[in-house]
Amino acid sequence: MLNKNNEGKELLVPLTSPMHVPGKLHNVEHVLIDVGTGYYVKNENEDDKDFFKRKIDFFTKQMEKMQPALQEKHAMKQALMEMMSQKIQ
């Protein structure tokens, strides 16, 4: 997304978690990154790529950890739905 072709394109800028306002991408070389708890860091484009790659890797690992538990819960839900259906009949 942060390349010269996207400069001037419209995007949604987060003000708070549920509220976003329309904006335009003015400068793709220097951007502000929300690092959490209300803190922002001004970064160069290459640093941003590394930061987001680490974030993506972190979230991917977290999703992989959660997937077996979610599959087990889904199977339990299906069994419960079948049992409820049998009792209703």
C-alpha cells in the first residue's frame, strides 16, 4: 500500500476504535504507526515494512495456536446441537 502509486488515494483514518473519518494518503515516505495504547511512531517506509511483517507473523502464530481450541469448541457445539435436536423430536 505504501508506494508512490497510492499517494493521494482516499482511505479511512481511525480516530477511535469504532470511529473512522475519510482522508487522503499525502506522504508515503513518512507515516505514523499506531503501536498501541495511544502511542504513535513516525517511521520511514522500510522500517514500516519490517514492523508490519513482525505484526503479521505474531498474529499468524496466535491464530495457529487458537485454531485447535476453536475446532474443538465447534465440534462440541455441533454435538450439543444434535443432542438438542434429538431431544426436541
